[in-house]
Amino acid sequence: MNLQLKRLKELSEVAGVSGNEHRIKNLLKDRLLPVSEEIFYDKLGSVIFKSKNNSDELKIMLAAHMDEVGFMVKTITAEGFLRFTCLGGWWEQVMLGQRVIVHAKTKDITGVIGCKAPHILTPEERKKIVEKKDMYIDIGVESQKEAEALGIYPGTFITPSVQFEVMADENYLLGKAWDDRIGCAIMADVVEALSEKEHPNTIYATATVQEEVGLRGALTSANKISPDVAIIIDTCVAGGVPGVTKEQASAEIGKGVAITIYDASMIPNTKLRDLVLDIAKAEKIDHQISFSEGGGTDAGRIHMQDIGVPSIVLSIPTRYIHSHQGVIHKHDYETAIQLILAVIGKLDNICYNTIVQY
């Protein structure tokens, strides 16, 4: 496995649900400290890597969130089953029978999400989706006391358990947590590349916490930085699969980085959007348009920091977002890196003044 795939595998497989992102943070610190001028944090746990080139013209914030959707223990039954709450948006139909990792104090413990077997359901019950409240996690113990002896208690974090795989076409990558570990990977690649390039800006590469539960680290880290411009790197729902129309999801995997024209949390700065589109066309970087009527990104908080931050979202189309398994394409990942580097190279004070003039 080459270095690129090894790094993607590490970032995909590492555990880090909302509020428990320290393992991803450590991976990024190991990689980016050598190419960063300074590292600092907000008080929620987001980590910011500052890198400066030949001037102080603009403060550009790159943002990707570290957290993935997961679960937390609410209660433990007398028989040792774990009742849980969801961290982030989950659809019941993708949850049952899936393996999870329970992060007990003593060690990580494998569990499985269960419910009543279909064999004993009534005909009416079989027609309904099993609700989250009726699910539990089985860790293979016989009592609450045994579970507690392992260091499991209300508040214990639970992560989906999935192995990274290269699929039949080696450009297709299967794994968990692409939302938004692929954004973290892109941001890290950009920071490393910028350490060897001339550009007119100061970069604040920010790995945020708790995006999936309300864009929380985005707000606190933006307050710490007060950026002039923000480029948010995230994922979007991939179209091009059975049952999904272009009107529902226009971006498809393998066709290039997706430039977001709107989502439920933000309409991007129009002039910045057009600049990014123009650069993509001029540099012949494969790209496509994405939109989301039902979701948002860290940009939803960052663009409202102080008196406002011109912001743009670049997304990687991802199949099966917010489930245990996701599928992305290497070409979209690589074109995202190319486009961000091109934008940073051209975005100077002259461009910025054009963007913020109304």
C-alpha cells in the first residue's frame, strides 16, 4: 500500500465521534507540526495549524471537521445491553446488525447493534422501520455489573467499526467516516504542498470538532482566527446511483471536486464562488456543482463570524454518507487539492478587495 492510501486508511479507520476527536487530532499533529509555524487550539478542542509564506496579506482559513457520526451510551440494562443516543444524523435503516467499537476505560470493545428478531414480530411490526429507541448494543456480557467492570458507563463513546478497502476499480475507496476525514486528508496534503510553494497568504488549517452535532468547533475556531476568507472542505451526497435524480444530487463520484452553490446553512459569497469557478476552468481542473437543501457544513457558522467571512465549500461526492460504509473516488480527492492550491496561489489583496466590495 502506497503512502497516500496508508494515510487515507489511517484517517478513515481511526475512531473519533463528536466530542471524542483526540485520536484524529494526534494523527494530524504528527503529520503537520513539522510544516507549521505555530499550532494552537480553541477551547472546544479544534486544532489550528498556522503556516505563513512571504507576506501577511490575507488570513485564509481552511476548515475540515474531525468528528464522525456515532453513538454514546445512555444507560445499561440489568442484562448488560447498552442503550444509546445518536451523535449526528442517523437513519434507522442503516444501523441494525452493524458492528461498533465501545470505548471503555479499560480497552476498546466490539459490539453489535441489535433489536428483536423479525421471526417474533407481528405482521404489522414487520412493516415498520425499527426505531432507534428500540435498538441496543450487545457487547457479549451477562450483566450491568460486568459491563461497568470493563469501564463502560453513561457517556461512553461508541464508534462504527469498519475496515478501509480498495474496491474493484482501485480509484474507488470504501471506508467509514469519509465525512469528513477525506476533508482532513485534503487539508493536510494542501498544507504540506504549501510548505514548498510561494503564495501571498497566511494559512490557518483548522481541524474542527463537533460539526455533526451543530457546527460547534467551526464557530469557536473562527472566533480564534478571525479569518479574511474561508475554504471549507467537506463531503456531499453523491448522485449517479439508482433512484437519485440530478435534481436531488447533481455531483457524482469520479467527476471532480464539487463546488457548492448553496446549502441549508449558507449561500456562498457570489464573487468568491465565481472566482473559484473561473480558476477551476482556467487551470482545467475537473469540477462539478453541488447543492444541499437538507444539510449544512462548518461554513454555516464560519461565514457569520464577526462582520462576516467570504466563504466557499468544496466537497467530495460520497456515497452512503452517515452510515457505516462510504464510497469515494480518488480523482475527486486529487482535484480538490489542485483547486485549493490554485485558489490560494491567486487569492491576494487585490482579489480580496474585489470580493468584499458591494
